[in-house]
Amino acid sequence: MNLKVIGTGSSGNCYLLQQDGYSLLLEAGLRWSEILSALPNGLRGVCACLVTHEHKDHSKSALQVMKYGIKTVMSDGTWKAVSKEEAGNPVTPPHRVKPGEAISIPPFTVMAVRAMHDAADPLAYLIRHDGTGETVLFATDTYLLPNRYPGINHWLVECNYTMSKAEALLESPEKAPLYDRLMKSHMSLERLVTALKANDLSHTRTIVLIHISDERGDSPLMEETVRRATGIRTIAAKNGMAIQLGECPF
């Protein structure tokens, strides 16, 4: 599979997972015109869009995606929050899923899994390409990974900040509330390393770090730390980056 990073970070998130002419949009957190212009084949081959939660940097264009007839997947809580903006201009409702529920979106199978974030009903997604058997865990805006995931080939996972930079917020009374929010909304480098070590990574080939904070992240440090901790190819995502994830080796 191939991964295109259309946008990552607090300014807007959108990724394209591609295989054999078919693709999944992961998030719709940019202007629709930006998303459209980044699609190599336009809307041809786009099977669905997976939205994790209602915050604008992840759902800005979710309604436009639905208006263009693209199957859109999200939780019931996310849909309730997103649809409040839809006044007198109805769209086709999304496919609403709960944690543990799997749906077929040929040639992909997608399972919703629980995320932990300060949103209405956030989700992460476990994605399998039915042809190659490759699996991807897409988890962003979650301060913990509450489950273990055996056999994952590729991790597309948030690494938002380092603890040292987060703790620097405590030096300013005005910024201290942001520290409290980070602890209960976003994934630190240190928590991610702990989560990865708690999982069986024997089938993992690639770890892609996403949603890295401009102010409190450190891409080179994060890449090196995760690579050293896991022994696995690790890439810090940047806008416009194209990443060859490779095929399942077994």
C-alpha cells in the first residue's frame, strides 16, 4: 500500500491510503478544494472516507465529502456534532459505526476501535486490504491506545508532543491549562513508545508518526526514539509526503 500525506497537524489532517487503484480517505480536515486537488485520480477509486471525530482539523470537509457521494464512516456522536452545521441543505447520512464493528468497503475491511480524546465519540480504525492481507492501524487524537493489536503491518499513529516540552507549559500560569488538556487528549512520544512495546510488532514493517505539534513536537527526535525502541522503520509525516508502505511479507 501507498500513503499520501495530504495534511497532518493542527492546521488540518487528511491522508490517502492507496492500493491497486483504490483508496481510502482518512479524515477530511482540510478545505474540500485542497483535498480534491491532492487526489491523483480525482474521485475515481475513492472508496470511502473515515473520520475519527468532529474537531475541525479532522472533519472540516466531511459534509462536502458526503455531498459528493463518497461513503463516509464515523461514530454516531461524531455525526451528531458534525450535522449541527447542516441547516436546510441535507446530505446523505454517513455510515455510523461503534467500536468493535467491522464493515466491508471493497477492497478494504475496516473495523472501528475506541480512541480516547476530548470529543463526542472518537474512534480509531483498523484497516485491512482484502487482496494483500496488509493491515494498518490508524489512530490519531488519542492519548492512549486502550487495546492491543496483534499482527499490524503498518502503524499510522499520533505522536503529538514530548513530555519535556509539555511540562514546560507548567512554567506559565496562562499555559498550564493546556498541559492538562494535552494529558487527556493527545499522544506523547513517551506514551506511544510504551504502547508500541506492549504490542506484538513481529509483523510490523512501518511506523508513521502523525499529528506532530509544531510547537511541542520534535520530528527527528521522535523518529529516532521510536526507531531505537522498536527496531522498525519509522517516518515522521510531513505535508505532501508520499510513503511506500510495501506489501505484507508473508
